Amino acid sequence: MPESVAIREVGPRDGLQNEAVVPAQGKVRLIDLLSQTGIRR
């Protein structure tokens, strides 16, 4: 078992590709909310 793991949020890149249409404003909101979590990657 490794001593540490790296977790990367890829929702804006990979997750939104599964949705038929996501308005630009919704994408911006998602990215803004994710950036507020404090996660750097």
C-alpha cells in the first residue's frame, strides 16, 4: 500500500462530456465552486 495518493478533480474536463448540453454559465459556476474547496489539483 503506498504511503500517499494523489487525487485530481477532472469533473470540468471529463464529467461534463457526459452531459448533452451544459450552458457556459453552468460550467463557470461549477469551476468556481470547485476552486472554492481549496483543492489545488
